[in-house]
Amino acid sequence: MADATTPPSTSSSTPPSTPSSSASFWADAERHLTRYGPAFTREIIDRAAGSFLFTADGRKILDFTSGQMSAILGHSHPEIVATVRRQVGTLDHLYSGMLSRPVVDLATRLADSLPAPLEKVLLLTTGAESNEAALRMAKLVTGGHEVVSFARSWHGMTQAAASATYSAGRKGYGPSAPGNFAIPVPNPYRPDLTAADGSLDWRRQLDLAFDLIDAQSTGSLAACLVEPILSSGGVIEPPEGYFAALRQKCRERGMLLILDEAQTGLCRTGSWYAFERDGVVPDILTLSKTLGAGLPLAAVVTSAEIEREAHERGFLFLTTHASDPLVAAVGNTVLDVLIADKLDERAASLGVFLRQGLEDIAARHAVVGDVRGRGLLAGLEFVVDPGTGQGSDEVGARVTGRCLELGLHMNIVQLPGMGGVLRIAPPLTSTEDELSLGLAMLDQAIADVGGAL
């Protein structure tokens, strides 16, 4: 197998940009691009290979975010490149009512990778779209419309998904979909309800949360949509036992449990699916980011019973790129590589290596309050005062900026009531040397920022 860090051969290469061409690029960007979130990184990315990005002016940047938390096989993986080249030359797109072998093959293989009764698959494009379809299905099957999600959730920016998203983007857009409720996040680092020993009393928290849900509900509860590990919410992993208890709350109320594994699915956490740790099978599972390894591919997976009932009630989710053969072929290749290279085992072992490195950094720097996560999804939270856990957005932002100067791309989560949390998700194809390089640059960045405070 070719080395995933080796870029595909080309007959020509783009020469480094000149100051004048860079100035023109940024002038055009500022004049014509709509700003849709964080400020654009002031680097012109020319190409990417494996774990690295290469800028137009010749800089090499280690990507500790797998692009948008998606490129689990690294950038320009040779087998993905070969699949795209082959498939785009034979069959790329179809009328959504037509089927191709890549689509049926991928649906079959996803079902085979999951526990019963998950076996019915709808292939779409993005995480927001998959969550939209899952919520639409749950509402149709249950006859309800009310949706429960975590207070720091991120499920997408389309209407129903955005209405179930609480970490950002709720202000200024008018009413969200009616019947959406938030429950507190069971955050062991910042417990809101505590047991006698000071630890998070998540059972009492969950009971109180659903007391409030019951008080507000009109009797039309349809679904609970949550992430097994809240990624955009600060890489927060609920304690073991929480999801079993949550599923019971759903059962008691006739709700469907939907798990959003956009960022945790397909080996990133050291197992094929993050929910495996808890022994809880969702009624509906949504996959996206990691399924396409950087290309737009998502899936909704449910039971034959739920699919049958939805179909009988007229379930409609017809989109332009449903069941597209090009990205389905890519999804099959992703599964091929995950299996052949045993990337679940690799993510588990590299996750231990990464965690130890982060804990070593935490031991050297008082501004690091907590290290958490699972496998190759890790979080590092900055604080002003380790004793109180008071957060520090400023430190996190400055460390992120210094990392980029040193050649390391990091993602910082900044939410009210928390410090800045580095969301670390390198490709599953990363080497120990690459992780060591990233850890060294992070260590240097924290030291540099700490010395300047």
C-alpha cells in the first residue's frame, strides 16, 4: 500500500506565490467571499498530503484537525484519489430514484458493521442533512414533534438541526422550530450537581433535566438527539452509564434515541462507533464527516421496523445528491482502508500515545486545566486558575495563533462558562513521529504564550 503521506504525482506544480499575487488573493477574498464563521486563516493553502498542509508560499503545516474533523485517512490518500479518478470517469451522479452498485454495497457494508437492529441506510451529503432526515423520520414515526438535545450540542445549520444546536448560532434568526428543549451536559470537569465526594452526580442531573422536560412538554416528545462525545461542545464525554439511563428516559416517553456520530464514528475513538462503549444501540444513527474521509458523504441508519413505519406514513427526504455513486464509492474505499489497516486498533494505541503526551504537557503548564477525550479525539482545556477551574478564552486563542506560527493547525472551542478548549483530531493514519512533532509545537506554543502573559 502506498504511503498516505506521499502526494500524488503531478506533471506540474504551482510555484510559490509572490507578495503581489498574495495581496491580490486576499483583496479578492475580502471583496467577494461571504464570511460564515470564524475569521479565515491568513494562509493560502495550495495542496495537502497525509497529515500536512502546504501553503502557496512554501510553508508546511501539521494538520491536527483532519481538515474539518473529517479527513480520517489524511489528505489525498492514494486509495481515495484512485477511487475518485476511476468513479468520476464512469458514474458520478444519478437521478435520486436510480441506484448503482456503490450505493447498495456501502449500505450493506455499513449495516454489517453495526449491531442489530440497525440495517436500513439512507445516503446523503452532510451531517446537518443526516440529522435533518433523522429528525424528520422520528417525528413522522412517533407522531410527535418535540426534540431534546444537550445544551452545548452542535448538529448542523439547517432548520431542524440548527434548532437542536445550542452551542452557537441561535441569536438573531427568529424563532427556531417549536418544541426544542435543552438538557445540561454531564461534564465531569465542571460538575453542576455533585455527590458527597464532589464528583458529578449525573443521575440526579438527568432526573432533574427530564422533570423539566416533562413540565414543558405538550405531550408530543419525538426524539432525543445527542453526540456520544460532544466535540464542538468542548470534547466532553458523558460518564459510563449515562447513555443507558438516557435511553431509558426516552423509552418511558415513547421517544426515539438518535446518536450523532459525525465526528466519533468509524474508528476515531478507538472502536468503530463510540456508542459501543456503553452497550447502547440507538434507534437512529447518523454518520457524516468521517464516512467520506473529507468528501461530502453522510448516512442515516435505522431499524427495518422504523424504516417500514416511516415509509408507510409517506416518509419524504428527496434531495439532489441522495444516493450519489461517486461519494458512495469513496465510502466503500474508506471502509476498505479502515479494515485493511486496522485503524480502530491504531486509533486506540495512538490515542494512548497522544493522551500521555498531552498529560505531560498539562503537568508542565498550569494553564492546562483538563485533558480528556477518547482515541484520536482529544480535548485540552485552558484555565486561569487551576484551583477554581476558571476558564481563559484569551490563553486558548493566543496558543492557537502561536501554534499556527510554529506550523501546527489547531481548532479552539470557546463557549461561555468554559475556557478555551483545543479540539485535537489528527488523521488516523498519523505516525507517532507526527504526533510527537505536534505535541512539541503545542508545548512550545503554551510556553511562549505563558511567558508573555
